[in-house]
Amino acid sequence: MKIAKNTVVTVHYKLSDAQGNLIEESQDPMVYLHGGYENTLPKIEEALDGQEVGYNTTIQVEPDDAFGEYDPALVKVEPRNRLPNPLEVGMQFEGMPDGDAEDDEALIFTVTDIADDKVVLDGNHPLAGMALRFTLNVSEVRVASEEEITHEHVHGAHGHDHGEADDGDDAAGDEFRSRPIH
């Protein structure tokens, strides 16, 4: 079966920077609904469109087509007492970017430095500003279910489970909330 709109694609991948330094190698495959549902990068979909099981390729994706350019305006320094204990470099929190725009969406901020009573938070995606090289190996292609098409994502193994518990919003009013990142 060829990869086309409304097929579920299972891909094993290796992710490297443009110099070939390994960033991540999939232990579990990436499984996504193909066809412009924003379940993976558009350049990955473009490279796999029309291909079949067994197809292997390596593509390079520039920052504008991946996680964007690095934006220094998304780095902020906050008082240490505004964040929970314990606090370590690498921890991530959901928060709002600086500014008064009412339509701003929450970002994930990563703690990049802790010094005395200040904490540096970076709202850029960890791969922002990087050209990325993906080595892709298609291991399965199947027709998506009507439910998957309606919900615009894969269900089941390695997909989305609608039975997940809701975290709730116990920290209403806090600017930063802990949030698990996969």
C-alpha cells in the first residue's frame, strides 16, 4: 500500500543535526496520520508521500520548516521564588510569553540556568534554529479508521488514547505550571 492521505504510517527514524551528530534514535516508531493533519513535519510527509513499506530516505529540514529560528525574545529571567522546589536545569514548565498580547498561546519553558535567586527560562523549542537531518524507514502503512480521520490523529498503539486522565487546572492563576513533556 502506498502512503497517501488518510493512511496511518509507521516510521522508524534517526534524528541528527546537519553535521551528522545523533540527537535521537527512535526506540518506538513514530506513527502518524498522513495527509496534512500536522501530526509530523510537513517536509517528512512530503518525502514519504507515495512511498511504500521498506522505503528508506534521509532528508534535511531547515529551521523554517522544522522548529523555527531561535528567538532570543523567548528567553526570560525570573525570580527563583516564582518557581517550585526542587528546581533543576532541564525541567520544563508551561507559561506565557512576555508581552500583553491576549491571543498569545502558552509556551513550554525550559530551565537553562539557575543562579542565586534568578532562573533563566527559554521558551524556544530545544531544536529551534537547527537544520535537522532525518533518516526515515517506513515499516507499516494502513488505511486510517473513520474515527482516526474524524479526530485527525492515530488511535491505539503509539497513537493517542482518549481515555487519558485530565491533569485538571489545580494551579489556576499561577504563571508557570509543571507539565510532563514526552
